[in-house]
Amino acid sequence: MTPRAGFVSGLLAAVLAALPAALRFESALVWQAFAVCLAGCALVMAPLSAALAGASVSKFRTSLTLGVLLASLPLLPFAALLKTTTHHRPLGGVTFAVIAGLTIVGLSLICGRFVTWSGVQQKGRVPLARVALLASAALGTALLLLGLVQGLRGGSAYQVGFYDALRVLALATLAARVRLPEKQLPRVYALGLAAWVVVVTVGVCLARAPATQAALASRSPVLHWPLLWLGG
């Protein structure tokens, strides 16, 4: 797996990450919202997948994938708790971001230990580490599917932001593991890079409309946030 393949896979995964968010908008804005959400996802996911696709970070990639997927288990009730107990929304958002980051790092480190143990266990013994990894992967995949479904339903700002961020991080780390045909990769990468530039440019331009900005701020703030850095 090469960074170029990870870049292309991340760009393709951005479509799946943006679609549930776009379907939360009314029919008149759905395609415009999809273009903006896709740009926000692609801006983060393609470079992130490319960075994780290097051969030298296979254990790190596996650990991060499982850590991100499993993080939704404790963070979802925490987001609901913040919603009911915090009246200062910016403070609540910062608190959630810090706790979410620490949770993902902690779970990734734990999964990293299981990845290491699974590679050094002696033959003939019950592969407890591998069983734990498989169970974690199954649970994490179920949580990701839940995030895709919940993304279509909408909800509070915390829930919407949480599931959007979960989809972006989880799908980006999973995309870094997808293998593409090596013979076609140079041409596919060139097309993917051009498509990435077009997608981001169109998204930034569409996001400048005041009505679109107001809708994105309430219905998909996490996916719109990366475009704000580019003036969207």
C-alpha cells in the first residue's frame, strides 16, 4: 500500500462520509450541501489516508483504525451528558474535543498492545490477543454502521458532529488499508489529484453563500469546518 493509493482511496471514501450529512438537508439544498460536505471530507480524508497508507506504519494504522472505531462507544453517552449539563456551547465543544482526542489516543494505544501481542504469541496457545482484535474490529464496524445510519437521521448538534467526525476518521483509516491495482495507479492517482482539486474548489465556492453557511453551521458543522480555513 502506497501513499498514492491511500490518497485515491481516501477521496473515494469521502463520498460515503459526506452522503449521510447531505441527506439531512431539504431537497432544494441536497446537491449543494453534498458538494460542500464532500469538499470538507476530501480535504481531510485524502491526505490522512495517504499518510496512513505507508508500509512502515501498518501496526500504527491498525491500532488507529480500531481506536477510532471503538471511541464512539464511550464518547456517545459523554456527548449526550454534555448536551444536558452544559449551557455554554463553545465550552462544551472544546471539552468534548479534548476528551475525544484523549479517548482515541488511549484506545489506539491499547489496541496497539494487542496488535503487538498477537504477533508474538507462541503457536499452540489460545490466541487471546487475536480474538480480542477480531472482537474489537467487529464491534467497531457495528458502531461505524450505526454512525452511517444515525447520520441520516440527524439530531442535536453534538450528535450530528460526533457521527460526522466518526465517519470521517473511521472511513479514512479504513481507506488506507484498501489496495488498488499497481499498474493503473499512476493514471488513477493523477485523475484523483485533479478531482480532489476540483471538488475542494467547488465546495469552497458553494460554501460562500450566506444561506448555505447558516444551514451548514446548524446541520453539518464538523464537515464545514475544514473549508473555513480556506475561506469557505
